[in-house]
Amino acid sequence: MSLDKVNKFIEDELDRFLQQLSRLVRQPSVAATGEGVKECAELLVEIMKENGIPARTLPVEGGPPVVYGELRTQSGSTPLGREPPTLIFYDHYDVQPPDPLDEWESPPFEPQIRDDKIYGRGTSDNKGNIISRIHAVQAFLSAIGDIPVNVKFFVEGEEEIGSPHLPPFINKHKSLFKANCGIWEFGGVDHEGRPNIWLGLKGMLYVELWARGAATDTHSARAPIIPNAAWRLVWALNTLKNQDERVLIEGFYDDVLEPTKKELELIEKIHYPEEIVKKDLGLKSFLKNLTGPELVKTLLLEPTCTICGIQSGYTGEGSKTVLPSTAMAKVDFRLVANQRPKDILEKLRNHLDKHGFNDIEIIARSFLEPAKTPVEDDFVQLVIRAAEEVYQKEAIVYPTSAGSGPLYLFRNVLGIPMVSVGVGYPLSKAHAPNEHIRIKDYVLGTKLIARIMSDLGK
Amino acid sequence: MSLDKVNKFIEDELDRFLQQLSRLVRQPSVAATGEGVKECAELLVEIMKENGIPARTLPVEGGPPVVYGELRTQSGSTPLGREPPTLIFYDHYDVQPPDPLDEWESPPFEPQIRDDKIYGRGTSDNKGNIISRIHAVQAFLSAIGDIPVNVKFFVEGEEEIGSPHLPPFINKHKSLFKANCGIWEFGGVDHEGRPNIWLGLKGMLYVELWARGAATDTHSARAPIIPNAAWRLVWALNTLKNQDERVLIEGFYDDVLEPTKKELELIEKIHYPEEIVKKDLGLKSFLKNLTGPELVKTLLLEPTCTICGIQSGYTGEGSKTVLPSTAMAKVDFRLVANQRPKDILEKLRNHLDKHGFNDIEIIARSFLEPAKTPVEDDFVQLVIRAAEEVYQKEAIVYPTSAGSGPLYLFRNVLGIPMVSVGVGYPLSKAHAPNEHIRIKDYVLGTKLIARIMSDLGK
């Protein structure tokens, strides 16, 4: 089957699909606060239906619904006589909170095209990919009248807060989400325009740590005799990680797997755009002066302990002399195979207790296990070939991403080989102000999805 | 001169003066944000004039005006033939920010009388004392037709942020503020109803510490290679004080004076209401299990380093996986004689540099030197006697307070013996939600001011 007509449709109908992306971005859907999440699910169902994909929301206990779409190929078998395979797309319609708002050049929920880029919260992570995948399916339907494989769309609404309600939901619907292979939510090109293919994700444990002192904030003149929650929290946090970036929780690294020889070979090929990232972030150097393959290896394979936020006492204008009664830190741990978030939580509790901080409360907010698909897998190899054809450049394969997500539910629980490709690029500013994608990446990324579908159907 | 008529006026006109206090409290005057500060100065001038005290605002370069009032006795000499002395009242019309707002039982700027107490931000600190002192002067004017001594009112508008613009102002107007003795802004009774007299204040250095990492917040997946401002700040703060509450800045304690034998004797007499304060603040024990005279000695004589606030990254609802680009802490150092705030600032800078934190920026917000008047001073002895007469209980003398203020400008620069008495009590919740005073303390505190004026005029 020639893809020319499909690719022509992808190009010809670009504006219409960018408008659909704008429509989706315009609907806020901030999982952290719940703002607009349900409305976004409804809107997405509508957009999918308009594009010929039967879709519906599936209720998720305790969380926003999953948007689920399914479309079967009309041919009973592939040209080679095999039963047509099923490809599942994993995406999420929720986005990160937009703050700090004053750093956006155009408002986060008023998408704007400028300089051949489209700006807005979610354009890169991950609404651009949702629309791209719908676009690819619609291209087959319009240009050919059928799709070459069965497709399933699985679009959740809590990825950005660690998919807390997904595990029981996946377990309940195991047969519904059966598939032969899957495409994960993100990806794109590197700074040299080479397609990047991601085979794994880190896991995550996200916690809030709370220190509590007096029942109310009090006058700081009492500091010599009244416990200060902010100090307690600072001292407790300080025991978690040293200035060499080594996590000090007892046993934290016990289950970390050494990378395979093949993984290290793949990492050697990755060109991290060091100068561009440093310039973009205004940095003179990376942590520990890392550079080259050692930098990439650290980024992809090191587990981390990150303070995402910390708050205590008076932080407004001017000087308030107050002794804070509470202090809170949000901390994420990015975990690598085979660390387990529940085990790390237990080790964190033991660590704090052992260091005299049994007064520090831990509230666990999300648990994600690390997961990855081996590069030797047939589907991985098919995607690598497809990407090199579409982009006409060598594909760069990441054995794992530095990011996290509920990949393990698809890879480990459902047993599906999963590969992540998409429409972003290294300066897309996911999770930050001025998030955007380049339109040329959107087009190529959409053509890659079409190509993968086509190759799978052979 | 009998004080009966004066005291009768104080009691008879109580409601009218509580209404004036309400009027003053209803006008927000938050120095930290500037909210309503100038309006409050104008209102205070109006109230003073209505009570027969010629008053005006004096412009202060860079800050809100000082409200200044002056009234001379009509008699050329005291009954004993001496030239009538001048008594200066130091007060401040600014207040602390009212947050956390949701902990107030009635709104902070809508004063409310319930259970013989008057609630509202500033009732205790320090608008209640301002009105009390006006009330005492007005009582003499109404009941006797004259005041026994010359009085000066000095009411500033930036005490709660460390009086940053006062030093040059005082130096410029030295002759205007000449006085023989002065009453400082706060005081009241202890839990046993005994009048408390304060002879000194701690100094203060208030700083903001800023850590800066990347130019913008970024995705926390980059944590293995991108510096995190929140971690930098936590590590830096951790070097400032250990868990035994010892400040670790090199040379911090070098200039601390040992207390005199007389001061230690006074401290022995102070009954700190340990059980009541613990219950009020929901504490099982004080820091380091302090109790008795050792607790009081620590409270009054130890310099401190207090985190008043800390902010970095995402601190809203839910889980945002962000790597913060900035982190800020507000820190106050309460200093004792003879520590000097500018010297401590220099030592703080050296300490951070020495510990590898020359990337941490220090923004100094205020400087106050410690100051005290010796208990042997004649005016101190007069106030002690007056207080014991009015309250009919033993006066408890604090060689210094745990609090801070620009006392040194009056005590050290202008050379005036200064004593602090007032209308509060230990649960007045200064700087905290539900600030209030008891009306009975207001009446006694006002009578004490009248008595001091009367005794000075003898």
C-alpha cells in the first residue's frame, strides 16, 4: 500500500488539525487542581467522533474518566494473510499547571501560532500527540477508506499527577486493552532533526513531607523556646540527599540494575544538545560538570530525589517576623529498574525515623514503577526502520527516558511491547512556561504514525 | 495631686476610647505590604487632635510618615520647683500582615468585642497602647485641665518591618525628640496579673536568602543533570543552625555579653506561664525540654536564627513534577547585647562563602541594634513603684524582652532612659490570628500611664 495519498492528506489538512489542537488546548485540563479535566474528556470524545473514531468515556473510580476509542480494520487479514494486529495509543488529556503565569509570552490556554510553532499548555505534552494520532487515522480513512490495523486509543486524565487511579482500572479492563503493540505518549526529534525512539520510563514516588510545630504561627521572638516547623523540615530534607547528588536514604540504590552492554551502546549514540540546553536554561555547566555520554547515562539511568516545591510561613512582600507552625515540601523520586516505589516509601519512612524525624509526616501522592521494552523486540525494530524512512535520518534509541509515567501498566501488567515517538523537540518546554511544538515536527510525527500503522499491516 | 478624678475619667469614658481604638484598628496599616499605612497616619493625627494633642505627620525619607504630637504642661515648674520633665511615648501605627486569614474567628480589620476582650489586628500590637496613652493624656486635660509633665508622642509606621528608615530620621531630628525619659510601645500583665516592666529589646537582622538555578522552572525529569534551587537553599540553610539550636555562623556569639548578677536575679523572679503557653500552642514541651528560670534565661538572652518563611517551586494542590529555578527563605536573627546586625550580616556572608554557597544571594531587609536601660536607673525605679501601686501586685522586671525594635535609637542615640509597659497579656496573640487585648488590662495600663505622668510631675 502506497502511503502517498495518506501523506498528502496529512499535509493538505494540516490547518484543520491544528485548529482541532487549538480547540483541545483552549480547554484547560489541569490534573493537579482538577480544573477543566472532565470537560476536556468530553471534548476529546467529540473530536474523535468527528474524525470517525468511535469513542466514549470510561469511568475511573476516584479519578477523571479514561477516553477510549476503538476502530477495527475492515480487512480480515493482512496482505500476508496474518490476522491484523492491534496497535494501542497511550495518551493523556490532562496537562501540568500553567504557573508561573507571568513568564508566558501568550496565555497558556489561548493557543497561538507564531514562527511556525504552536504555543500553549499541552501543545507538546501531550495534546499535540493526541491530535497527531487522530490525524493519522483520519488520513487513512479519508485517503484509503480503511485503516491497515486495528487501533485503540487510551487517553487518561491524571498522567501529570502520577496516574494514581489507573492501576485498579487497568486490572479491571485487561481484556479491553489487549493489543499486540503500543505507542506511548511522547517523543520527537533531537537537535539534529534525528527521530528519537524511547523504550522505557522511569518510575516515580511522589510525596509531601509535612513538619508541624506549634498549633498556630507565633511571634518569632519566641524562637529560643518554640519549635520551628521550617527548621525541622530543612533539617529532615538535608538528610535525604548530599551535595554530590547522592540520595542518602538507606538502601535506596539496592535494587538498581546495571545497564546492559547494548543499552550503553545506544547511549553512546545519543547526542545531548548540551550547549543549547545550557543556553536555554542560562546555565554555565550541568551538575557535577557532566558532559558527553556520562551526562546522558546519568540523565537516563540515575534515580533522583527532587524537591518540586517547598512552603512555610510568610513568603509575601516585606519582612514578617513569624515562627511558622507548619512546613511542607513536595518531593519526587524518579526510580529506575528495578526500584519499586512502595519499597522506597518504606525506606524513606525508616530513614526519617532513624535520623530522629519521626515527627515528619509523609503523604504519598503517587506510585509508578519503572518499565522498558528491550531494543531487540520486533516491534521496536519495525518502529526504528519506519522512523528512518520517514525522517531520512538515523533513529536514535533511548533505552529509557528520564521521564516517568504509567508505562509499567501496559508493558508489565498487560504485557504489550511499547515504544514512544511523537511530535516534540528538545526545546518544547514541557511542564514550563511557553510550551510549544514546531509545526514541521507535527507533520513528520504524524507521518511516522501512519507509516508504523502501514508497516504493521503488511 | 490626687489621681481620683483622672482615674474616674479613664473608667467613665472607656467605651468612647474603645470606639476610637476600633476606628484605628479598622484602618489596615500593614507595613510589609504598605496597605493603608498612610491613611492610618492621617487617621491617627485626627484622633490625637480630637483629644487635644497637637499632632502632625513628619515625612520620613523612603518610608511612611512619623506621627508626632507634643503637649506642654502649663505650669512652669513641678510642685518641688524643678523644671517639668518631658516624657516621650514611642509607638507604631503599623501592624503585622493578618494572614493566615482563615484562622481568624472574626475578620482582622473588623474589630469585635466579645467576652470582655477586643479582637482585631493591632489591638495588642500596638494600637491599643496608642489609644491608651492618648486616653491618659485626655483624662488629665478633662479632669484637671492640665497635664503634669510635657509629653511627646512619636508614632512610626514601619516597626513591624524593622524600622528601616528611622535611623537617619532620628539623627536629623535629634533636638525635636529630646526627652528626660520614655515609655516604649508594649507591655502588660503576666498570667498572675502582675505588671511586667521591660527594660530592653533584642536587635535584629532580617534577610532574604535567594538560591537561583536554571533560568526557568523545568521538568523534574531533568533532575539528574540540572541544578535545583530548592536543594541549594536547603543545604545552605542547614549549615546555619544545628538541631541543638546552636547558630553555626562563625563568630556569631563572639560579642554576646554575659548577663549581670542583678539581671539573673530579676530573671529568677519571672514566672513564665509554661503550661498555659504549651496548651495554647499545642506543645508537649519547649525546645530542648527547657523549663523554669533556664527557659526564661534562654528566651530573653539567647540570640536566634529563625526561618520566618520559605518558598520554592510548586506548592499548590496535587503533584507537579517541576524542578524549581529559584528558592527563597526569609530569616530573622534576634540579636542580644552587644551583637551588631551589620557585623552579623558580614559573618553570614563569610559563612556561606566558606561553605561553598557563594551562589546564595543575601538581601538584607532590616537592621536593629539591641539596647537596654539598667534597672538601677531612677526612671525605672519610679515606674516600678507606680506599677506596684496601680496593680497592687509585685512588678516583674525583664532586663530585656525577647522581642526587637528600634529602641536603640532612643536609648543609645538619643540617650533617653526607656521603659516598656502596656495593655497586653501573655495570650494577646501579637503577630498571630485572633490578636486581642482584655479590656481590664486596657484600663489598668491606662491608669499606669497616668500614674507615671503624675509621679514624674512631683
